[in-house]
Amino acid sequence: MRLRDYLKEHGIKTVPFAKLIGIHPTLMRGVRSGTRRLPLKYWRKIVKITENKVKLEDLYDVAYPKTKR
């Protein structure tokens, strides 16, 4: 499950989730929009918080978004 879908499905807002995983809300907004990369050190924390609904492979596209040209 994509992180964006998980947050929407569970009604979780960006700022509280960012605080929960320990990142700045601005970074989280960029991650959700695909303009910023999610540092690897937060991947496992997200998997744990989401009870494995968001898997490591789901986070790959969040951490390394396709560049727009």
C-alpha cells in the first residue's frame, strides 16, 4: 500500500504523522507530493507504525521519486 493511500484511508494528517516518525512537516509534505525524498532511516519506522500495511518496497517510490523533465 502506498503511504499516501494509507494516510488518506486512515484519515491521518501530514503534520501529526511527520511528528510521529520524527521529521519536519515540510519534508513530509514534499514526500507526499513526490518532490522530496524520504531518508532511508525513516522507512522501517513507517513500516512499524503502519503495522506492515506500507511495506519497504512501497516506500521506494516515495524515497526516490521519478524526476520530472
